[in-house]
Amino acid sequence: MLQSALHFIVELTPRLASLMNQYPKFGLTLVGHSLGGATASLAALLWRDNPSLLNLPSVEIAAQRIHAFSFGAPCTVSMDLSASTRDLITSIVVGPDLVGRLSLGSAHFYEI
């Protein structure tokens, strides 16, 4: 997933930086399902934490202009890191979907 996110960043950053500079009132919304949701989330996180890639002046401005929606994605970051992405990523998991609920913490809890 990280390799996919890095691939998107390498391929898309020049064009997105140009568009975000050309349209400063618009934001960047990433959407994905399952592994695509995880990839979108990681790309949003990487772009937010490296705002100069998109010609944005600060992490705060990047956080205002970038958002990811993830549907049924697997857990991809630690609990501590996920807390810092609360305003950046909206993750939606329906019911007992195993993909979106299985994590290292839940595996330890259920002794899997």
C-alpha cells in the first residue's frame, strides 16, 4: 500500500501542484475502497506532511485543502498516528467487515 501511495505521489504531484496553485480555493479529495482506500489515506497523509510537494506553505494549509475518504480499508497506521489524522481521513467500515476491523491490536485481543 505504501509503495502504491508513493507511486501516485511521484506520478501525480507535478500536475496536482500546478492545479492547486492555479485554483487556490479548491481542495484535493482522495477516495478509495479497500486497498485503494488505504492507498488514498497514505497518499493524503504523505502530502499533508510534505506540503512543499504541492507548493503549499504549511502543514496546516495542507490539512485544510486535502482530505481522504476510505471505504472498507484495512488498518494501515498505528493508533497514535491515526489520532493525528482525524481531520484528514474519514474511514468508513460497515458492520463486522473483517478487512476494516482486523489490526495487530485486534489480533492480540482475540489471540489470533
